[in-house]
Amino acid sequence: MKKLFAVGAALLLGACTSIPVKTLYKLATADLMTVDPSVLRVAAQMPDWVAPRPEGVKLELGLKRDGETPINERFNLEAVPLALEGKTLTDAAKSDYTLYAYRLASVDIPRLQHFRDTLKAKKADGGKKPESTMGVSVDACRKTELPAGKILATTYLQLDRESGYLPLLVDYDLKQEVDGKDLAALIPPCQ
């Protein structure tokens, strides 16, 4: 279910009604250059019958400027035990849903730093300011048939320890078509 939990600018603009104001403010004032990679976390709360695939959660960073080849980096995120993630996620738990938390693998931190250095150099070279994007994608599968009615999911993002996990998309209906495709095709049966 690629791009189902996107955090990119297009989704943020299209889903503003689902994003709490506090989170919007934090995203608008956050600076990717100063986010501690060891603290960066993503979490998803999905119905029990949906499961992320192994190595299916990715952080996607993009950088583009007119007249230049875009730079895109994808990082596989690794699962983090919920017991290590503190009270914010524990308080969000609800019946018939499962919470999953992820972090950047330590082996990917140098690659993230290289991306940051590239962004910093492009901002300082006197050319047109580059556009940067950040997104998260989740490849998932379903353990049952798609149920009738809404299928609600919530995503969280942690940029610093002080703010903790901030709700990103709250009770987003997974039944909405994504990229013009049917949800049943985007969430295949688990094998």
C-alpha cells in the first residue's frame, strides 16, 4: 500500500482537515537539518487485520530545483518495540487496532547526513532555493477481506523528544482511493 501514509507536501495540503493544528505548526517550523536522526520516529495505528510487511516502511526524502535532476532517497525504517516509545503511543492505543513504531536504521544515518549536506550546499550556492519533501510509505497486507464501512488509521511523527509523537493523519479512511486505485489492490492478502 505504497504512499498510503504519505507526509509529502501534496498530502499535507489535501488532508489539512485531518492534521491537528499543533502538528501543522510543528511541521511548518521543523528544520530537517536539525532533527536528530536517532530521535526521528514514525508510528501507525491500523486495524488489527492490517499488518505492515517486513521492510515495508520507508522514509522518503526528495530535493528538487528547476533545471536540475531531482535527488530522491529512500530509507527502510526498522521496527521499534512499543514498550520503548513512551506514554504518548500507549495512551493512543484503542481496541481492535495495533500500533507500530519505526526508526531510521543506524546504518542509514550517514546517508541521511549526506542528503542534509547536499540540501545545505544547494541552499548556500546562490541559486534558486531548492524544494525539499519528506514522506513515509507503508507497504501492508490484509489478514482478512476488506470489511464494510470506513477503515480508519492514524499516523504519528516524532521529530524531537520534547514534543513526542505528534498525530499526523487522524482517523484517515483507508477506503478512499489512493492514486486512482482500489484499496483491495493496494493492500493484498498477507501470505
